[in-house]
Amino acid sequence: MSTYTSSHIQRDSTTSLLIGWLVKTVAVIVAAYVLPGVSVSGFLAAFVAAVVIGFVNTVLRPLFIFLTLPITLLSMGLFTLVINAVLILLASAIVPGFVVAGFWWALLFSIVLWLVNAVLIEIGKR
């Protein structure tokens, strides 16, 4: 029987949170490298972009999905791609050093970001 103190649990959750942010930062860098319409000025800008994208997805995405529920249902969920692109453009407007050239680049960026993030998480499980 193993015993964990609150400091062990806190350290584990803090470590996993940091690793998650680093994975998302690498995903932002890779996606920006692959897409010519997206640029990141450096690691710090990619880290801040990952944090802002995570915050925007946590706070605003559920609200946007709720407000656009009828069109999301009619499009069989495809409208969520539009929501993702708008949120990426919002993050681009907030984060200096993270530039997205337009809506279609934001849409592609959100798809590539999802793919790269999924691959990195899968690699991390092994």
C-alpha cells in the first residue's frame, strides 16, 4: 500500500500540467513551421500562445458552442471548426509574436495543431 502526501499529489499534478503545456507549446511550434500562413517569433511566444489558446478554449469555446448550437447541429458539428478558427484568430490578436494570416490559415492551424498534439500525446504514453 503506497501512501501519498498532499505534497506528492501537488507535485505530480504540477509536473503533469507543465508537461502538458510544453507538449502544447511544441505542437504550436510544429504547426507554425508546417503552415506558411502562421508564424511564431520564438519559444516564449509559442508558450504564451499555447496558454492563451488553452484559456480561450476553456472559457469561450463552450459559450460559443452553446450560442451557435442550432447551426452546429444543422452542420453535424462541422461549425465547431469555424469556432476553433475564430478562437485561434482571437489568440493571434492577443499574443504578440504569434501571427495568423487569415481565417483559412487559422482553420488549417487548428486542424494541424490537433493532429500534432494527438501524435505528441500518443508518443508520450509510450
